[in-house]
Amino acid sequence: MRIALIAHDRKKEEMVQLATAYEAILQQHKLYATGTTGTRIMESTSLEITRFLSGPLGGDQQIGAMVARNEMDLIIFLRDPLTSQPHEPDIIALLRLCDVHRIPFATNMGTAEILLKALERGELAWRDIVHEEQN
């Protein structure tokens, strides 16, 4: 599975905590992240992450391009709904793409944990079928 990790500035520490807590699950998958978020996770864990540009420079759009090509299976975008800054990635376009392409999308710690536990139990294996249909 290919998993993208994105976090608004005030949620980056929470993303690091999530990645640390679920490192054993995440290490079994191909991980992608926006620049700063990916760096913070790699500094705190042994996870290997393909990093894109930081969010303000278009990293979220690079992930969106992968979604449009059906090359992403799960996105965790921890957003700050109360104090997000103008320079931070916009969630709406990415969320719309995920809805169009049936990509699971978590915006908070609770949903992220549920999806990661489902991933561990093999309950997201239907994504493999989506990839087979595409070929």
C-alpha cells in the first residue's frame, strides 16, 4: 500500500506521534510525505519516506497527482481546522480527488488510527482489486 502523510504546522508533532505509535504497521508500506512533515517523521522514527516538496511549495499537489493516477492508497492529512495558515496545503482539492478515486482519507488522529488498524488487519485489501482493474 502507498500511504501519504501530510500535516498542517500545528499538527506536525501529532503526526510524529502517530507515526511513532504505528511505526510497525507503517514500515510495511511505501510512505510519501510533504517535505517538512516527512523530515520530522524520519528524524523521530526509522521509517523511510519519499518526500515531496513542502506543502506551500506544492507537495500536496504532487500527492494529488499520484491520487489522480490511482497511485495512492491511503492519505492521512492531519489538519488544523481552527488556525490553519494561508501558506499551508489546501485540503479541499485533495479531498475531492480522493472521493473521486475512492481513496481512504483521514483528517484527524481518530480516523487515522482506525484506518491504520484496518490496514494492519488487511481490511483495505480491496485497494489491490482497484489496482488489478486498472491494469
